[in-house]
Amino acid sequence: MSALLAAAALLLLRAAPRAFAGVAEPVAGSMVQSREWIVHRGPRESEEFKGDVRYHAGPSVLRADWALYEHDGKLWHLKGHVRARRTLDSGDVVTAEGDKALYDGISKKGWLTGEKGVLLTRQPADGSAPDHASAQRLDWQGEEQAELSGGVHSYGPRLETWSDQARSLAAGRETIFSGGRPVVRKLFGNWTGALKADEIKTFDDPRRMSADGGVVGWIELPRKPARGTTP
């Protein structure tokens, strides 16, 4: 069962929100590049960026068609081809893509949505096959908690999951799959195992898993060749 804990969704949920974390500081004018930059003075001072907006902060790169930074509320509004990219300490690269995002620098909360949903990808540094996750929405609060919601589907060379929600908690290094009777499927060599329940939790350290509510599990073994045939 512990092999099921190599969950692409868990890795992506923890890493993707960090790509936005560095954008909270009020140094927009010197940090953001765009084709047009407009400063709006007055009681609610803001900075507007139009056309090929790019933000670089260490290992993180954020891009969008349009962005607005509100100084008082430390709010970032992003629209159009929003894409966040972060290189982790391991060398793996995580990306998050959507169409509209908001980040609150005070509460450290943010969200990302897309007309066709959001897509998260983790590309291992060793060049092996990537892990992906898709959903209607990504929400996060700092680096403590992140959640994918709406038709959540994670998939990669080792694991695949389906659920309505997938929530990651950094404190317990766990991910909670819930809603729509979540399913976790894992490939073990040439055979596969799967688990279905009302709620499935995976833990990273030590690697383990728990399931509650109408738990059903199954294993699919490779078919043996019929007698008298060449394998």
C-alpha cells in the first residue's frame, strides 16, 4: 500500500502555490516587466501592467497578459494565459496554468481558475515522464494548505487519481481526496491496484495511506497466456 503514496497530486499541490508566493511584495514597478505600465494615483494607488507581463523572483517565473497590483490591500489580479513556473531545490520543475488568478499578500491566500480548468505539471530533473493534475480551480493559503476542486484528475507513469477535491496539508504532509467516491490507482510493475472510498488520505512521512467509508479495493493481474499458445 505504501507505494500508493507516490502521488503526483500531493507533489503538485505543495509546489505550485509557491510560484506565486514571491509576488506579494510591493516592489512591482522594479520587478515586473510588461509592454505597458500605468500607475494609478489616488486613495487606492495601484499599478497596471499590460501585454506580456513577466515576473521573476529567484526560482519562480510568473506570466500573464494583464496584471494589476493594489498597494493598500497587497492584491495581485492576473488575467489571460496565466502561467506560474518554479524550479524546486531538487531540480524538478513545477508549472501551474490557467486564465485568471488572485493573490492576497496580507492573508497569503490565492486562487487560480481557467475557462478549461487549471493544469499542474511536475517535470522531474532526471528527464523521466512528468506527473500532471487537472481541475476546475486551485486554491492555496501560503505554503500551509492547497486544494484542487472540481473534477480533479491526477495522472502520471506511476499513479492516477479521481476525486471532486484534493487538499494538501503541509503540517501533516498529507493529501485528502474526497467527494465523488475518490479512486486512487497505482501501477506496480506489470500489474495494478486501486482503492475506492468516501475519503482517502495519503501521508508522505512515513509513506502510508488510510481510507474511510465504503472502502473497496481491487487488483488487476496480468493475464496468463492460454494453454498451447506462445507467450
